[in-house]
Amino acid sequence: MSDFESHGLRAGKWSGLLRADKAPARVVVTHLSEIVATARITDTAEGEWLIEAQLPADSLSEGIHSFVLVADDGEGEEVVRPGAVRLAQLPVLAGSVLADDLIAEIGHMRSELELLKREFRRLASEE
């Protein structure tokens, strides 16, 4: 049984703490079902390992991307083996598309808030 606590993404490096009975043979980062990085596994304490993976710059672009941290018993750059354990997922949002989505969402929330205010005032005036 394992538990991964993500420390987030800083300077292109995704890191976190893995708590497990034993260290995995390999931890990789996948993007669009392809391995894009192999993580470094560092023993920190009994049953705890620091996991660090540098995300390649060429896998980042505008839009929404999802990186998945996977532990398996594979070696090197071979494909992820059956029985692999998904440790975590890291969504990355970037670019002008994101700004447009946020502006639209805020506008939608404002209109819903106005509707709630009107209904609350109507209900309060009826009593």
C-alpha cells in the first residue's frame, strides 16, 4: 500500500513524498500515455521516499495538460508495465485560452449571484 503527497510544481520539477512498504523499482511521469520523464527516488526515512521528476519543456504548451505519476517494476524507458500504480495526477493550465475561460466563468457566477439576490429579496419582502 502506498500514499503520495504532492509538493507541487516548482521550476519545472514535480516533487512529493511517497510513503510505502518498499520503494518502487521505477517512478515515471506520463503525458498523453507516453513516458515523458523518469523520477529520481531518494530515501528520506523508514518507509518514505522523496520523488522528483523534471517535466520536459517540450510537453508544455497552451491549454490543459494532465501529467500522471506512475510507479511500476519496469526499467529505463520501456512502456509502463501492467499492474502499475497511479500515484498522482498533475493538471497544468497555461495560455490565453485559460484567461478567456476564467472571464466567462466569472461572468456566469456574477449572473447567478444576481439571480440569487433577486430571489432572496423577493422572499424577504413577502414575509
